[in-house]
Amino acid sequence: MLLVDGHFPQQAVRAVERARAVGATVVGDFSLPRPAITRLLPYVDFPIVPLEFAEAYGDGDPQRALRRLRDRFGGNPIVTTGRSGGLYFRGRRVRRYHAQQVRVRDTTGAGDAFHGAFAAGLAHGFEFEAAIALAVRAAAVCCTALGATTKLLGGPIPRSRARAAAP
């Protein structure tokens, strides 16, 4: 499993090429549709992009962005839309997942928590939708405290307070 972003493009390209060579799954955390990112996308199994990326790449339409990403680069793209959840493909249909409703104190690190938990879920053998549900819970818990890691370092996410994401 490799989780990659576009902050150091040359190193990222080498990393994704090596990951492909050994058959590793690659998850991408990309903020904007820059040329360095589009060079990485053919190597990424699960590109995860925020609404801003999707709107820029899909002419204002996140569903169009999902289709363009999948058709041009393959993989299983995911668009995160913050408190309203996000979008992904299953088969030929666009699906929506819902964010977990929590009392938000600080959203710092929520995206990173989502990406990391999604990649960890896949690495542990979770099915796609279960990995999204884990990512949703991690991002929600991250938002319930000040700072990016306060809640995440405190132990496992209590199941009783976690609501599974709808596929």
C-alpha cells in the first residue's frame, strides 16, 4: 500500500512506479489538478480529491470530474465534499457516501485522516465501501477536537458513536 500526494512530484513518480512494479495498491491525496498530479494519476488506484479539485477538473460538476478521472486515468476516483460526504463510482453508477454528523470543533487534518484511514482499511483487507466508512469515522473524530491529531492519538474510534457511511 502506498499513499501519495503531489507535494514532491519527482519523488512521488518514482514511488508510484516502484509500487506498480511490486503490485502495491496506490491511494492518492490530491488537492488541485496540476500537471504534476496528472502525471501521477495513471499509477493511482484510488485518487481522492476534494470538491475544489473536482469542480476545476469537471467544469463545475463533481460527477463529470469523477467520470473524466476514471475514463482518462482508470482507477476508482473519490470526491470528498466535507460535511456533505462525497461521491465515488461503483460499477457504472455514481454513488454518494454521507459524512458522520459530529459537533465540529476544528477541521484541521480531517482530509488527511480520511485518506490515511481509507488506505489503512484497504491494506487490512476491507472492502471498498467498508474502507470509506472507516475513513468517514476517522475524519469525523478528527473534527471533534482542536488540532489535527488530538482525538486520533487517543485510541480506537468507539463503535457506539460511529455511524456507518451509506454506500
